[in-house]
Amino acid sequence: MTKLQGQAQNQTQSTTQNLKQLVDLKWQIEALTAKRKEIEPLAIEEALQVMSGLAKGSVVLETPSGKITFAKVKKAPSIEKPEGFPDLEHLVEVFQLEAEAILRDNKEEFKEIERKIQVLQGRIENLQKRREKKLSTPRMVQLKEEIEEEIAACTVMEPQLRVQLTK
């Protein structure tokens, strides 16, 4: 084996070594992530016990290597993803059906409006307002309000731990 071949082989082994280390690190990250997901609910329970009597957003643990702050994060359903909330799902469905009916009943007028928007760019804003007015029936406004109320009723505050590392 020549000196050049030996250097190439050493370089390949070094590169392979780094690649193997990268794979190993990825597996370690996966394992640590799974472990974090496993113990996080238990840590939240511990934090709740520590929190009794402390103010919102209080530090529940502080060490030389970092600190953990307890907080609650708002998690609310949305019109786009109402799954799991039957009342909200129903309201969104009724809203969509109502909108489809309005669009179907005024199909020709909506086509004319869209054509004018394309031809007369200067009038886009006025035509869009006209279209929105057609879709803003009292029933649609009422349904939007009911959807917002249902989202508010379904909103929960989920506990969350914020870990800050000390450098």
C-alpha cells in the first residue's frame, strides 16, 4: 500500500467514524426525547405539588445547571380543526352549509363579481366588500359568534414546564 493510499484509507475511516458517531448521536437524541415524553407528565404532577401556594409562572426548581418554571399554555380548538368537540364541529358544519347555500343561490352574481375583479383591478376593494356583504347575513354573523363562544368554552389551560439551562 502506498503512502497516498494509506492517507486515503485513514481519511475514509475518519469520515466513517464521524458518520457513525452522527448516527449514534441521533439514536441518543431519540432515546432521550422518548424518556422526556415519558417523565414530563410525572414532572408536571410534581410541579403542581410544589406550586401549591406559589404565584403563577413561579420557579419550581432551580439548580446550578438550570431552572424549571411552571406555566399554563392556552390550547383552544379552531374553526379549521374542531375535531373532538362535537358542538363546535356541528356549528362549523352548519356554517359551511349556510355559506355553500348562499354561494349556490347567488352563483351568477358571484361569477360576474369575480370577472370584474380580474378586469378592473382598481375596483377590487369595492367588489370584495360587496361579496363579503352578501355572505354577511344575520344568520352567518350569529353562527360566527356561536363558533367563537364554543371555542372559548372548549379552551383549556394546559400545564407546561419551561426548562432553562444555565451556561
